[in-house]
Amino acid sequence: MAFPGNICVMGGGSWATALAKLLLQDCETIHWYMRRDDRIEQFISEGRNPAYLSDVPFDVNRIYFSSDINEMCSRCDTLLLAMPSPYFKAHTDKINVDLSSKSIVSAVKGIVPDDNVLITDYMADRFGCDRNQILVISGPCHAEEVALDHPCFLTIGSADESNAMIFAKCLESKKVKTITSTDINGIQYAAVLKNIYAIAAGIIHGIKMGDNLLAMLVSNAIREMERFLDAAAPHARRITDSVYLGDLLVTAYSRFSRNHNFGAMIGRGYLVAAAKMEMEQTAEGYFGTQCIYDINKGLHVPMPILDAVYDILYKRINPAKALAKMSQTFV
């Protein structure tokens, strides 16, 4: 069957729900893997995701649900991965069917924890997936704004840009503009970094250190991102493109940004563990900070913002002191 064939959305969170909404604008039917049968039953009964973006109605007659990940992998040609990165391996470790002929689309906004590898590399190395059949999706695009039918912007990345263009057609609409790219590694790293910088932005907001410092943070963050991407994923790119700068801006400033909100709680005095418990959704920047920090041990890229966030989250350094030290490096 021609790409993308039968598509399975894998994950039950807000981002998975938003992407399913977009796919059903173009696809007659989709498959949807969720790990909890009770959530599936409630979804079918109510016609909406009971836990995330619950205001978005779905025609459940156009969706085949299952909590059996191997059934879904066997039935479908394209697997759209949309689970939070901390739980990625817990899901994929259950897979025991051949994925080598499948197309993989990663909407995971993170790195595989502990392994510190990109999702695309993990799928290629672990499951033998063809790298030309692996794609990534990034923003700027908050799931909540998809639910509100606000204008959204998606970048689809693939080593084979023709595949990116085909999949982009499955998502675009009057409200959703799609852009394609071949910078598949840079897009993934940028999606991790912008979450880290959003935590720093949230901390500044929580401490009430002012908009001037926040502006300097963001302007220095995009340069820090560019330095890291040039070292970790060399590619001809414009760092001002929406998938880099745009996604950083919306994640750093938006009220929908869980990473910004997580940082704001820490800035207001929450302990890191308490802030994690208080969050209703996963702040992936917490895990991404450790991953990028470890990767950078081998790259030695100057990253004072990353270092400050790491010190706050993992070394329990006072946030105000860590940010004051960080701001001394700003230009």
C-alpha cells in the first residue's frame, strides 16, 4: 500500500488527541492505540477523549481503538508515535512484531531517556526501520490551540522530503499550515531544547525577575540552540525558521506551555519533586535537561542556560542564584 496507508495514532494524551483530530480531517478512518481499556470504553461512550482535550468531539465510528500495541503494529502501515518521551520505552518494549516495513512518524517531543538517543535513531537501530521511512513532526503548535481551531503551524521532517510532503497533506487544512524539512535530527533536538529553555522562562516568571531578563533569556537561548545543533546535528538550516525560533517562542511564553508552568512553580518556591507531582501532564523538559546535559559532556558546547536549569533541577541550586550566574553570560 502506498504511503501512508493505514495510520495508527499511538498515545492517549493531548498531543496524540490533537493529531488524531487533524488526521480525521483528511483520512476516512484511523487506528488509535491507548494503553487503558477503561479510557477507550469511556472515549467510545462519550465520543471524546475523557482525559485530554475533552471538548473535542470525535466520530468514533471512524476510529478503531485497541490497547494491544502489537495488534495495532500488525494492522497498520504508518505508526504515529505521540506518547511522552519518559514513557516511550515502556510502550515500545511491548512490541514483538516486525516493524522493518512500517513507516514511523515521531511526534515525541523528547529523547529516549537513559539511552540519550533520538527517537528516530532508536526506531532504526532497535526495530530495523528504514530511515527514509521515518518522519518527525514539530511545531509551533500547541495541542490546546488545535482544539480551539486556532491557526497552527507544523513542520514535517524526513530524510526523504517527498514523504514529508505526502504526510503533510494528511494534516494541513485552512487552519493548519505545514512546512517540510530534511533536518530530521535538528528538529528533534530543537524540540527538546525549547522545553528546557521554557522551564528557565517559567522560573524567571515565577520569581518575578521581569520581562527584560526574559527577553535576554530567549535571545540567548536561540543562539545556544544554534551552537548545540551545529555540533550535534550539522545541517544547512536557518535558526530563525518556525520549527526552531517559533517553537521556542511559543513554548517559552504561552500559558499552554506545561514546561513554562513547571518552571513558574519552581520559581514560586515549589521543590522540584513537588512541582512534578502537581503537574497534570508531563513536563518533558525536566527529562530533556538530563539527556542534553549528558550528551553535551561529549560535545563541550558552551550552554550556560542548560547548565543553569540542570543546576536548579538536579543539583538543588537556589533558582535566583543560578539565574543570576547565567545572566552574567548574556550578550
